Amino acid sequence: MTPAEPSTGSDDDATERAPSVRRTVPVGAFAVAVIVAVALAGLAVFASASAGGSDAGDREVRLAAGRFSERFLTFDHDELDVWKQDVLALSTGGFAEEVEEVESGLRTLIAESELDAVTQVTDLFVGDVERGAVEVVVVYDRELRGGGPGRSESDRYLQLAMLRIDGEWLVDNVTDIASATGAEGSVAPADTSSTTSEPAPAEGG
């Protein structure tokens, strides 16, 4: 993880570390899965905003989003302490609290299934930065291995809400959206009561 830039107190930084409205994260749930048409329409907006975005600020966002996504979606069932430490270091206070709240149930689910996951980010689409906040769509591939048959997932989409805190881009919310191949194959069981998600066992092998 690259060192955080010193805070300058400028408008580029978000004014609060935690969001004003708390979200409840159900254990084992990735959130709202949307239909492919809506997902691709949203992706087109991000692609347009990303066009020509090669300045240093844009690169900072891309590096932070890619680093978080690969760490958040990659885990070893025997090394969840390391996973938690890395994810919390890349999250805002509000999102870190959500991870803490679901940690116990998450550990049980992953331990029981002996689930491991390896993720690779393949593309990133960065929206417009407004008052120290930005939305990023991440495209990734993932390999899932566990007690049952393994599974490969390709061209999955994750949307990150990020805030710039003390010169560093941190993740404040995570939403799983549809894959390019269809909305029915979400990364993990969907729960439409929340827009925040955590890595969880794949649907029945």
C-alpha cells in the first residue's frame, strides 16, 4: 500500500470519515443484483467519464480501487486475520465498522466451506470526482476453490463508493452488480435488503 499523501485540508478531501447513514450488512450476502441492461448502461456512463482520464489524480483512484477490490475478493480460509487487516486498512471508518459487524458469521461460513478465492481486476471505470468522493466500477475475474467443485467467474462487476480521507482514497461502500453474461449468476447469494456486500461462499456447486 502506497504511503498516504499529507493532508492539505483542501476541498479534494471528504469532510467526514464515516457516512451519516449507517447500513446493515446481512452475513453471507452480496447486495442488490441488477439486470444486465441497467448494469451496462451505468457502465457506459463511467466509461465516458473515464475517457482521457490519465492525470495523477485519476491514477491514484485506479490504484486504490484495484488494490481494494483484489484484496476484498481474495481470501484464504486459513488466513482471514490477514484479509481483515488489509481490508480495514483500505476502508473508511464507516465501512470498517460494517466489516467488523459481519466478521464472526463470515468466518464461520468460509471455514465450514473451506473456501478460498483468488481475484484479478481486469478493468476499471472511474466516474467524476466531486468534493472528495468518486464512484468506480471494477471488472474482475475470480477463481473459487473449496470443499466442493471449484468455479471460475469472469467479467464480474463491482461498484465502489470511495472517499478521499487525509490524502488517501478509501472505500466507503461496495455494491455487486450484474455480470456481462447475465444477472442470475451473482458472485454470492443476493440479498435485496442492502447495497453493501462482503465476500461469501459461492452458490451451490
